[in-house]
Amino acid sequence: MSNQTTILQNKFLKLRAMQPNDSDELSRIYLDDRVNYFPWVKQPKLTDFGLAILGEKVEIAMLDTEIVGFASLSEWDSFLHLLFIKEGKHNQGIGAVLLNWARETAQQPLELKVVTDNKNAQRFYEREGFSIVAHSNLSKPRNVTYRDDRNS
């Protein structure tokens, strides 16, 4: 559902598919969030973004002309790989809009993984109706798998 527009706090939030010239700005958002909130990632780099989204569908969230977040979906298995919001734009509903895009795009119930230490993300997905379906305690870092079974 590209080119979707939503009103958030009296501003127009527009979703659109990633374009090649978005890569630098998305790489910066990805790196900044990983540095600030993912201490288990050792030596993150700007180039990590391009590798992380290979083969995935990426949707961009924009307020006016500013990119404020993105989501990356692996369509073949309905797996939400990435959902990142620009620093200073959290808690404004942007993540929920991107999550709804992923839900509407996925062909099966949406699944995703969250590192166990990432309590903010866990609270967000649980608030959005996701349930834990698996624990991966042997992974480094440990994580849980969530599934959206609302429509099953």
C-alpha cells in the first residue's frame, strides 16, 4: 500500500517505497539507532544497511520532505526484518503506521524477532497485538519471535 497518507499530530505522514537516492539517509537512521539502542551490535557501520535489506521490500515514512522512519519486509516469509524510527521522532505513531503497512503487505501472519534486552520494542509489539511464539535462548543475543495472529 505505497503512497499512503496518514495524519499524525496535525502533520501528514506519507508512506512510499524506497528509492535508490534514499539509501544514504536510511543508512544514517539505521546506524544512529543501532549505536544508541543496540549495544550488542559490535562496530556498526553505515554500509550495514545495504546488506540488511537485500531482497526485501522497504517502505519509507515521511513527514513533509523529511524521512522519519522505514520498515523492511521479507515478503516470501512475511517476516518484518527492520522497523526503525529517526531519533527524535519516536512515540509519534510512525512505527504503528509502518507496522500496519507490513501487516497489509504480508501474505501470511506477520512475524518478527526482538532481542530480549530490547524491552521498548517488546512493549511496542505487544501493545500492537503481537504474541510471543518462540524463545531463542541459545542465540547471541537472545531473542523472541512474535507473530501477529489477529486475523488468523
